[in-house]
Amino acid sequence: MKSENFKRFDLKPFLIEALSHQGFTLPTEIQERLIPAIKNGRDVIGQSQTGTGKTLSFLLPILDKINSEKNEVQAVITAPTRELAGQLFDELKKILEFSPEGEEIQAKLLVGGTDRARAIESLKVQPHIIVGTAGRIGDLIDDQALHVYTATMLVVDEADQMLDMGFIADVDKVASRMAESLQMMVFSATIPEKLQPFLKKYMTDPRHVQVEPKHVTATKIEHRIVPLRHRDKISFVVDIAKSINPYLAIVFTNTKEQADEVADAMLSAGLNVERLHGGLQPRQRKQVMKQVKEVKVQYLVATDLAARGIDVKGVTHIINFNIPKDLDFYIHRVGRTARAGLDGVAFTIYEDHDQQAIEKLLKRGVPFTYYDFKQGNWVQLDRAPLGVPGKKKVNRTAVETTSKTKPKEQKRTGGKAVARAKSVKPGYKKKARFKKAKEDQRQRRINKKK
């Protein structure tokens, strides 16, 4: 089957063939709006969440513009982390497999944590496309091993994360060494104000396309929030992990210290677990990702380093040890599951101080359901504890309980269960006032007789 709808972009035949082989038939919204602009040499800003097809929106027009006869660097694609750069490179390789014989496009992955001398050796013949982290690319430019002055196309992927991690200066350094007629493509979930000076420095009248997903998260994700109450948090997350028996679950923590504590506890409980965070050496992180991709791990405990854009297939469950401070990361975390039309479940453990964050996520359209985990059973709550607003209607078929008896009707106040007030008939106040007036009148008559 041909990818007829992509033919409208007048792309090279091998690109259409690669798309057809991967089963892509319809362009996404961001592809529709950006591919023509990039082909025409325009600067672009693509603002979208993960899962909108942004990677192909820049890979396809860049590959269409590469001249394979020139043995020089023509495009540089930067990412904030080694893992993200590796993922972009993997997507690029899938397409390059279809480049025609004699017109092969060469690409190199350049990231930190790898042998620098070997990288220098591999650059004796300059590739057409560079994919990598800005720091390592800058180092190889300084070594005069990489010549980017010929490159006219630069992609800055996950720009807001680049800013957060302090890498925009490295990207600036790379951009300043590239061709004067530079076409810049910036992709980011958000465009912070602090990013504006960088954008204005290099971009001229950019086409800014903002794509909002139809749903804030995938429709096939079930979002369960679970109260911690009085329980030990690490022991509780281990209990939840044991109860789900996932194909692959990712447990997200806010800090690498928490990730280590949770991973150690899960290991002690006999679970097949690995950890992924910025405190690991590059070689260790690479090894962990290899094991995850080869399905040798059932549980991965990670910080938000793994949340942004890393496409790990087969994630059935997400467990949030805590709610991220930046609520956008909740969307990125749960976006690791329910991909390619599959189902997924996201559990979030919450405490009293998380109420405001939960209310904000509810307003964003996250469809939370309220559960508790008691004595090895999942019990759906008809309302959220601790005064958090929730759905009052309960799908009884989804409730798993150990008892068939219906609990007494209660309401929650300040986290304590109290008996619901007896129902009263309408107009009771008016009747009470009338009764009191009659009694007062009777008393006045008695006193007058006396």
C-alpha cells in the first residue's frame, strides 16, 4: 500500500516507500502544517506534546533536501539527552534503509559517554547528517574533527528541556559555527520566555505551529489516583507493583535518591527491576535501556529523564511515586503507555499536600478515578478522600471488593468519616417558625388570664 497522502508533499520516492513500509498513510496535523514550510526553507517552531508525529515532520523534509553527492555536513539535529538523540537516530536509520543504491545518505550519532577518539576517527569522511547532544557536537567542532560550517539546517528538539538542563548555551555555540544562511527548526512542548532571546538571535519570521492533542492524554489510559493515608510510601509502592504483574511498568520518582530507594526496595522484594536516572554513568544508562528494549526487565524505576520522548515499546503500567512539580511531566510520564492503540494504566500515589496539583490536572482534562488498595484488593471509591473533588458516579462492574455488603452511606470531612445528616422535607423551616409563633401566642393568652 502506498502512502498516497504523503505524495502531496512531493517527497523523494524512497521516503514514500519508507513511510509505506512503516504503515504511515495519513500525515498528522503537525506534519501537514510544517513539512511544506521546512521544504521551502523557512524557520519553524513546532509546539506540541509527545505523540503528535513531530519527528517525521522534520526528518522527512530534511532528508528530501539532502544532496547525497556532496560529502559534507548539511544538517545537524540536537537533543538534550543521549537517550533522546539515540531514539531520533533510530528513527532516521529506519528511513535511510530505503535510500537508493549509489545515493545513500550518511548519518552519524554523536553523544557523550562514548569513545571520543573513535568518534574523531569516524569523522574522517564527513556525514550528511549529524544527530547528537549539543555538548559532544561542540567538543568535536573544537577538535576540528567535525565541520558544520557547511550545514544549513539545524534542529533543536525538546528545546524547553534544553533550557531547563542548561544546554542552550551549547546549542548556541554549535549554531554560531554553522552556515550564515541557517534554517532553524525548534520543537518544544512549551516555549518559555527565557527561550525567546535564543530564538530571536537565529530565526527570521518563523512559522509557529502549535498543535494541541485531541485529548490531553491517550484515551486508552486509565488514570487511578490512590491515597497514601498512614502507610509507608516505599512499602506501598512495592505492594502496588506486586499487584499488577505488568509486561513492563515504569515507576517515576522526582529525584534520583528516591529512585534508588524504591529500586532497592523492589529488588529486596524479589522483583525484576532496573533503574534509570542522571546519577548513572553513560555506559550504565545505555546498558539499562538495552535491557529494557530487549524485554529483560519487568519494572524500570526512573526520574523524568526517561519521560520526555523516550519510546519504549510494551509499557503497560505507569506508577507515579509522587506527582511531578512541573505538571507537564505528568502528561509526559503517562504518555509512555497506551501507545500504538494499546491500553495502559497509570497509578498515582497522593498525599494531603497534592490536592491542588490534582485539581489542576482535573481541570486540564485528566479523567482520574479514585481507588484504594486494601488487603491485596483494588477498591474503587465513589468520591476522593481528603476533600479532593472526583466522580460521584461509580461503575460498580469495575469495583473489586472482598465484601458484597453495601457500606453505610457516609460523607468525608477533613479526611474523617462522619454519619450523613438525616434528610429533611422541604419547607421545614417555615413550618417550625409557624409552630413557634402559635406556641408563643398560647403562652401570652395564659399569662393574660393570670
